[in-house]
Amino acid sequence: MTALHLVDEGEAADLAAFLARLIHYDRAAAVRLQASGTTLAVFGRPPSFEVLAIRTARLAKPYEDGLDLVLDVTVSAGELLEALDEPAATAAVPAAVTGPPWAGVLPPRGGWRPEPGLPALDAVRTTVAAVVAEFRSRIDALAPEGRTRSALDGIGREIWSRPVGDTALPVRAVHAAQSLGFLRPARTTTSTTSATAVTSAAPDNDAVLRLLSSGAWLRLRTPYGSIAVRRAGLGALDVSVR
């Protein structure tokens, strides 16, 4: 059985927390794992948010000791969490499962460029709190007979599709980031935050959040993980089917 050796207990704990949050939203959640060199990328899709969540972890040694091998498999998030030994910082990779449709369409590996207009961390967190409060208030204001699925979905679409600041990033992306624990103040330690790059967390808000784009994809990058979302329907442009 393939085993992953994470760099330390803290890295294992962060990965466990991410998996637990995904399972909180979907007990049958699946994750796609990609390991190459000393980086493990974990992709998940929490339901309702319509975004792709990405958490990376540092490996203690190159995957398969640096041989020309990569790990690319879709597994049960619950089984991976159960196989994760935090004190030992290891995880046995579970058996592969039939992946959901989203697992076959991932953001591109490269070509990302900075996008302007994203507010600082505190402002983004305030935005999330405000829209969640508005959503609850508008739902509470509906008469009981008016609380139909259609009405609730309509309010949700209107609120969660709003742009964040002067960007094209929808509010649902930052709401997902908040719900998955990605909108915490940055630590001053080095952390991996994307599927292909290693960045250093910094204490100032301008460095905590970054908005990047590549083709039809937008990616909110934080020291704790990334949220990727497409600006249009799933088409052929800049889609990596791997």
C-alpha cells in the first residue's frame, strides 16, 4: 500500500482539519490526490458552494524517493482521514474510487497572473459575515408558505453570485474559504498554498490573500489553501482534464 510521509505533525493536522471540513458538508466526499516531488495537492468540492477547494501539504521526502513517478488518484475523503496518523505524520493512500465529474476537470497548472481589486483579509471576512447575515434575514422574512426551494435558491443565487470588491470573484468563493478555515490570519511560517507553488505566509493582510487568474479560472490563494472557480461554464478553454 502506498504511504505518504508528511513533513511534520502540524502538516498532518492541517490536512486532517481540511478533510474533516469536507466531510462535514458531504459524508461521501471524495478527494483527488496528486503528489509529485515533495508536494501533495488535495482537491475537493464542498457541495452548494460550486467551487473547487485545494489544500497542499509538504512531504518529508520526494514521492517514491524521487523516482519518475507521480501519484494521481481519487479516493474517499473519509477513508483518507481514517488512514492519517497525525503523530507519525503519515497516511496510507486508500483504494481508488470512481471519481465524481468535477475530479476530471482541474485548474491549469501554470499561467496564473495576479488580478487587482481584492480587499484585504479583514474586509473580506466582514463581507462574508454581512452576506451570511443578509441571507438568514431574508429567509426569516419569508412567510412560511413562501419558503419554497425555488425561493431559497433564488435568494442564494442573488447573494452568493455578487462580486467581491472590484473583482469577478463571486462571494460564494470567499464564503467557501471561510467555511473551510482558509481565512485565518497568516502565520509567519512557510506554507504551500497551491497545487504547484510554495509561498511564504506573511503577517500583513496584503500578502495573506491573492487573487489569480488563468484563462476562465479564478483562484483565491491563502496561506491555508486555495479556492478555484470558473468564470464561465465548463468549456474547452484552459481546462486541464487529468
